[in-house]
Amino acid sequence: MKLLVAIVADIDGTLIEGGNIASADKNLKKAVKRVREKRILFSLGSGRTFLEQEAFHNLLIAPDHYTPGEAILYEGSCLRFLGGTTVYRLGGLTREQITEVELFAAEKKLFSGLVHRAGNETYETGSGYVTPTFIHEGRTDRELLKETYRRARPILEDQFSFLSVSISADGLDLTAKGVTKANPLRRYAELTGISLDEIAVFGDSSNDMLILELVGKAGGLPVYVGNNPEQEALVRSYPRYFIPEQRGVKGSIEALQNMLSSI
């Protein structure tokens, strides 16, 4: 079993709760600091934009600076190393496709009751919706979100052959078919020379499952901090995994502490 060289972590539901990306749990910051002191690279892999994730990474590691090899995997379709300017784009919707989908959804009132996520216009390769409670109260109306997903997904995916509709901890994501977080991770491994069995991936929801599967089947370490029994059972089927007793942010802290104890 190879030692871990890199961590790639989801953000919402994994490192933060309620969408508050402007602050970080102090115990999480301590755990991330200790892991990075062991020369383990700490990258982020969320559906959020590069700028949002870059700011959160800076917040997590302050007052330290990024280490070469740390990166942002963003919107499920892009990769960019911290400190670099090159964007590795691995698919995604075009602006014209996003507009076409949005106009159709508005006409059919498929997302009535939901609102665009904060900063939706800054996303490069997709679009997304959240519940109003997420914007105003920092909590997600899961029943509304799931019901909208069940109603909208088949209609949209039948209408647009290029489209994939997925649900995460706090929102609905409209992306190009075939776009998953696993694609930027494969590219990350190729560019850094770090093999997948040397990588740990942290996730909590359905849009994390393919990236967890990628490292899990390769002998890396999938860390699942969600609450879905079926997803947990799938992670447990891999030869190597970690599922903490606690979930969400506390579970991620527990996982990082467990890694430190095994180094």
C-alpha cells in the first residue's frame, strides 16, 4: 500500500456547511496545516469556480502559501494549478448551450421555487440552482431540491442530448454529459506524475461518486463523509477507504487526523 502524496477535497458538505465559503473551521485549518507539514499536497475539487476555490484554499492554509503541485479542480471540467495561469479544460457546456437550456427551463418553469446559485454568471462551463433558504439562511430545503431534481432531470436530459443534470449537497448542477470530477483528477495525476493510488479524495454526495470510484478502484483512498447508505456501501466495496464516525466537516477533520496518526 503506497503512502499518500496528495489530497483532493470537495468543499460544500465536506469542508464547509451551509455554503459559507468565507470562513473555515479552526480545527479543519489545524488538521490541513499538519497534513501539509508532512509534505502531502492539499488541493480542492469542487463544482465551484476557480476564484471561489482559490480564495477558500488561501483561507484554509493562511498564513502559509500554496505548495507547487497544489491545484484547483473546478466545475467538474477544468484544472488549474495554484500560482499558474494555464487552464486545462476537459469539456463543459458552451455559453450558447447554457443559454439554450436556461431559456427552455424558464419556459417550462422547471426550476420554479429555486434560484440561481451565488455568482452563477461567473461559471465558465455550466449553470446551477439552489433553494432560497440556502441563500438567505445557509441551509438547504432538501425536499424541494430533490423534488425539483426528480421533475426537471428527465425533461431536460431528453430535450438536450449534451446535458447532464446532477444533484449535490446543496444544489442542482447543469453540466455537459460526460463531465465529472474524475476527468480533472486523471489530468492532475498525469501532469504531476502522482499515481491514483497515492491520492486521497474527500466527498459527500452523488457528484463526488465517480471521483471516489476512480481512486478507490485504483487503490487510492476514498474518504466518504456523506449520509447516503447506498453511496457509503459503494465506497466500502473498494479495497481501501475511510468512512469516519462523524460526517460533514467533522468527518473530514477526523479523516485528516486519522491520516496523520498513520504516517
